[in-house]
Amino acid sequence: MTHQVQFPNLGISVEVNPIAFQVGNFTIYWYGIIIGIGFLLAVLYGFSSCKKMNINKDHLLDAIIAGLLGGIIGARLYYVIFYPGDKYITNPMEIFNIKEGGLGIYGGIIGGMLCGGIVAKIRKMNLFAVLDVASLGYLIGQGVGRWGNFVNRPAVGHVQ
């Protein structure tokens, strides 16, 4: 299942296998591992910023968990709402089939910020401090996540 990713003007050609490993019928993809690493680095950054920003780590973890769940739901909803055609209207159960792909980063950011922000307000956290930390966490996650796209190949170079 490997594929070639070429950057013709740079003279670079890379063979990429998107599968990291398999356990029985369960496949672990590099894309998921890399996205997970980006998320973990963003969380570690957030925890390291707590003292400086006067944020309770336990309360921040609550906001992160809510933001993660809201982000996944928001990303899927965004993708489904803006999907061209009637795929999800004719077969609504396909909305839950994320193994075929279909998460929109814009919806993820909106859902994550909304749910994380609500939990931050409920926990009586300084919302501006939390958003400050979250904004840099998003950048860290995005930066690392782009390498996941390299392996998954939706947005890089010339693919054969």
C-alpha cells in the first residue's frame, strides 16, 4: 500500500507507507500516531504554561477533554454539512462512519474552542488565559499534524 510522493522541482521522491502496523484486523496508521503526538505536545505545552498563566492544571485538563470531544464532533459536523452531494441525506448512518475520512479542521477549531471555553467558564477559569494557551497549543498541533498529512497524502507534492 505504499505510494510515491514526489516534489519534482526539488528532485525529491519519497516512498511512503501510511500503515504503521497491524494487530489482527486492526490497522494503526501513521496519520493517527502523528496527530496524537501533536495533541500530546500541545497538552504538555498547556500544562507547562499553567503556572505562568495562573491556571489550575486539573481545570485545564477538564477544558482540554471537553475541547477534544467538541473538536471531533465539530470537525465531523462541519465535514458533513459542507459535503457536496446527498451522500449523508440518503444514508444518515454514514455520518458516523469516520473510518472513511471526513473531518474538517474549521469545525474542529470551532467545536473545540466552544466546548473548551464553556468548561473553562463553568470551572471559573480566566477565559483569556485559557484561550492564550489554547491558541499556541493549536499551532503546535497543526505544525506536527501537517506531517500526518504528508504520510496520509491529502495535501502534499505530486502523488502517483
